[in-house]
Amino acid sequence: MRTLFAALALFCLCHPTPVSAADPPELLVPHAVEQFYQQRGDLPGWRDERLYEDLITAIRALAEHGLDPERYHLQALETLRGSPPERERLATDAWLAAAANLERGILDPASYAPGVATSERAADLGGALTRALATGTVRSALVARAPSHREYVALRNELRRLLPLVEEPVVNVAAHFLMKPGLTSPHVATLQQRLVQLELMEEPESPGFFDGATAAAVKAFQRRAGLKVDAYVGSETRRELNRLLSDKRARLQVNLERWRWLPRDLGRRHVRVNVASYTASAFENGERQLTHPVVVGQRYRETPVFSDEITHVILNPWWDTPRSIARKDKLPMFRNDPGAVQRLGFQVLDSNGDRVDPSTIDWNLVSESGFPYRLRQEPGPFNALGRLKIMFPNEHSVYLHDTPDQHLFEQHNRTFSSGCVRVQDVVKLASWVLAESGPWSVEGLEAEIGSGSTRQIDLPKPVPIHVLYFTAIVNDSGTVRYLEDIYGRDIRIWQALMRKAS
């Protein structure tokens, strides 16, 4: 899949569709163009050669945003220099289409991120172009349509840095076994060559020997790539070492498109979950306040992307076990160990909601397809939700919660849940969420949890939450990290972008 991704990226960057002046391309937004000229009494807007050159410069710079300039008639516009009548509507179409795509993206997010909050901007782009032509701000007015989020700007700058670089043949680290300090092998020599190529170490004194200098270089690479920093070169580190430049460019283009889908205002105080980075972060006034490691859905039970509002927090929650989990996970457990029902604090309810004594049930006679019971788990040390859950009612039945399985946070890849998001040190995040709802310090929440009573704390003002999926992210230092596409979602977006560009 990654090879295809890289090949597509190279095609987009290196093979623009030729266009002749005699056969100009079709307009991208013909209705918007006609409306623009109707509103100005068919008065032309592109007679000024300086403004026209500003447009060409702005269209050419769209590559920095991950947009293909050829989509916006770049070759035709360049060919039509000095031909005002022929270029008039094409130039307007280019500006309006580019402005709309910078503002809301090229693709319909409903097909790729259903449920996520989308750009709410519904500006009069025709009016914006009229003002830009009148004030000589064609270029800056177009750039202003793009997101101003810090992350978008950093990804755009990273793409601008990578675009002119020539694809250098990568020294491929092909060893299919764990390489670690102290090892001597021809594969270590290849690893050292790749680290030299990445300017992370000098030429090794002992080629083929995994010495201290090599270990330090591997750690530096792992730190930069957001991997576990241990100097061990396994499958994940090897994959990142072998990542192509074209793959990075393509990943940036996909993630810039994802940012364009989002509202410019995500909320003064809001929570962002990035499924691909296994993190949940709290933001206030655009600044990150907290970041927590999380566990997300397994690859066959993916955590969806969507936006919602946190409305309440529940302490010492009961767990109403979803029917699918009851049938597929708990039923096999109970067949193997009937005592687990009571030992783990489960209650069994019939279709009327009445409790059933689990000792009267032969679980081997209960079929998965016709599972007749409802399961709920009482608060306690074995409760799947742990001691607290943060609620934002949604159609996916996804929420943030604690977990008794704290050891899972030690794993680098944390796809272990059934779709919900398990949060490390969730009490601290809950305290932040509740900060404007009363004096709910971490200590206060811990004391209330310690009482053992189930309690719901409502937020007088909901806090927005965005469950997102970004595979290229920006550290607080401004460094871009490329993450594993754990659910394989990038290639579908990239292929759709390619179809739009062709």
C-alpha cells in the first residue's frame, strides 16, 4: 500500500495535464462564475496585468497547501498572458474554486469523516474577489481562505520545504529481525549507511557493529519520528527509516485536506482525540493544556471520527455491556469460566429487565446469535470503564473512560478497545473538563470516587470534543511527525484527491 501511495504522489507532482490556449479547460465552478459577473454587470476584472500575475503566483503557490495548481488552470493562465478577453472567466473560475477548496477542502468530508464538525464558513466568495480586485489584494485574499490553525501552518511549511527536494534513493534497511546494540551483522552496516544518509551520525568507525554511536543515532531518529526510544530497530523503526520522501509529501497533502474540513473555531476550551497518535489533549485559547495517552479501537472495531459536546461526567459508572461485546467477548468467557459472571461483578438481565441468577444459566446452551440477556457490570475494581467516564452522547456510543488495564498504556501501538477511548490519568482530564463547573480538583474527584457511590456531574456549559484522525502531526516544538496509518484511511483520501486532480 505504501508503494502505491508513493507512486501516486510522484505522479501528481511530476505529471501535470497539458493544456493549450486553443482548447481551454472547463470551468470548475461555472455557476459561481456566472453569478460573479451578473453581480458586477458583466464588468471584467482581470485587465490589470499586475493583478493577473498575482493570481498566477497565488495559484502556483497552492502546491504548498497540498493542492495541485494544474487543477486551477495554471498552464492555461500562463499561456493566456496578454489575452484579457480569453482569460477573463478562466481567471475568475481559478480564484473562486481555489478559495472554496482552501476554505472547505476538495472532498466531501461526509464520505471520509462522517460526523466530524466541518468548516462553517459560507462567505460570499464572489464578493471577496470583487473586493480583492478593487484593493489589489488578489493574492493575499486567496491565501486568507486557508485555515490558520497552528498545525495547518506547520504542515504547509513542511510541505513547502519538501516539494523542491529531489527524491534520493533510500538506503533500504531490509533486516527482518530485531537489531539492537552489541549486534554485528551486514544489516547493521546498512542501518549505519541509512543513518549517515539522514545526517544522524558520521561514518562509523566499525561498520557492521551496533556500537554506542549507532545506538545514539537510532534513538535520535526514534525521538524525531515519535517512536519508542530504545535503540532497538524492529519493524516500526525499520518502516520509518525506509519511508520515502514522496510518501511524506502525500501524507502531508492528505492531512492538510483533513484540516480544511474542520471549523476555524474548534472551541475556546475543547478536547481533541487523535486516534492515530493515541492521544487526547485539552486546549484552551488555542494552547495545549494537557495530553494523555489513550487506547483506541481495534482494527476491526475502529474508533470513528466525529465532533460532539461533553455534557457530563459519571463517577463510579456502571457498564451497560453492548450487545455485540456481550455475545462475542463475554459469552465465550462465561462458557469457559461461569464463575467469572459474579466474580467480575456482572448482572444478568432478561428481556424485561429483571435480574437472572447466573448460577441457573448453562452458558454452553446459550447461542451467540440468539443471546437473550443484557449484561451490566457494577462499579468496582474490575469494571471495564474503570472509575470514571466522560460523556458526550452520540450515535456511536463512544466516550472517554478509565480502565482497570493500565498496563496497556505501556504499549506503543494501543489498538485494544472496542471503539471507545480509554484515557490514562482520566481523573486529571475530567478535572480540567469540569474546571468551569465548580471546585472539582483532582483531589476532590478522587475523594468522591473513593466513596464508592455512582454520581453524575453535569456541565452547565458543554465542552466541544473532536475525535480526529491525523497521521502527520506537529509537536509543541513545531516538528512534524509521521504516524502509522493504523486503520488504512489515508490511501482512500489520497486516491480521491488524485481523481480530482486528473
